[in-house]
Amino acid sequence: MTMNGNSPLRRSTRATLLVAGLLSATLLGGCVRFGAKPPASLLTVESNARVAPGTVAAADKGVVTIIEPDVPKALSTVRVAVRTGDTSFAYVPKAYWVDTPRNLFRAVVAETVASRNSVLVLDGGQFSAAPGKRLTGDLVEFGIDARARQAVVTYDATLVGSGGVLSKRRFTATAPVRDIDSNGVAPAIGVAANGVAVQVADWLKTL
């Protein structure tokens, strides 16, 4: 049995192939997206203190290993937390940190301590058998208090030596924020974070 070019079966096959081609073109044309649309920009905070180029830090001046602090669930995200009540939080729309608050804060503290103190500053991945004193703790707040319209950073620091805990202390700093949006929050939180970092660096000098 032969099948000419105008047979019903041949026309049906052509129609099926045409529909499949149109569907493929539609999918490739962008109707299917993989993942969410990335934010236009990412936010960060940095230390206002800088270690000068060429500065040499030696272990004979002391060693402090600064470890990422623990954080509550509200801060275990790259979103910017806003306290709206005693027991409630929200997040700033379209505002995302470049890293988690615990890592950003550790970097600010480490740079500040290294620039203001003479000790050798390490992170948790750099020491082997001799970490020196270890600075750890809890980053209790790292965000915005909408009720007071201010940034708040609170850190419960714990300094640990070879024999156990040497000292514990709470540090906090605030900074006013005018606009609670993606443009206004990071600078204010940065000011507060630097305020706490300076307090921590000066505290370590006394221990």
C-alpha cells in the first residue's frame, strides 16, 4: 500500500510536527524561566578601619581567631531584617545582602581588630593547632528597628582561651535611618556594625 502526499495520515503527521515545532520555539523564546529574577544590586557593610598595605602581624604579639557568630532564625538569611514589634519581624522589599549577616559582621570585626590592635587576626579556617584566643558569640540584632527608625547591631561576645571562657560582654550600637528601603538601610546598619566593632577591638586590648 502506498501513501501519497495528500493522504490523511501524511497531513496528520505534518500537523503534529508543526505543533511540536511551535511549542519548542515558544519554550526557547523565554516563556520558561529557571530560578527567580536576580536583584538589581546587592548590599554590604564594610569596616571603616583599614589595615595599611605592608603591615606585618606576628604571632608573638598575640593571636585572636574571630569566628562567625551564631544568629537567630530572623538573621539566617540574606534578606534585611526589620523589627516591627516586640515579637514580630519583616524584611525590606527588594533588599538583599551580598552574604549572610554573620559573615558580613565577622569581616567588619576582623578588619577593625586587625587595624586597631597589634595581634595576629585569623578566621576559623586559618588556624591549625594554635588558634590563640577565640572570639565567638551571638549576633543578636543586625537590622532595622522600624519603631525607633534606627539601625541596631547587638553582639554578645565571648572570648575563649586555652583554659575556657575568659570573658563575656554585650555590645550594641545604633544609627538613625531615614528611609527603610533598599537604598537607606545598608549605610545605617554599616555605621552601627562599625560602632560595635570598635567597642570589641578596644575591649580586647584590655584582656
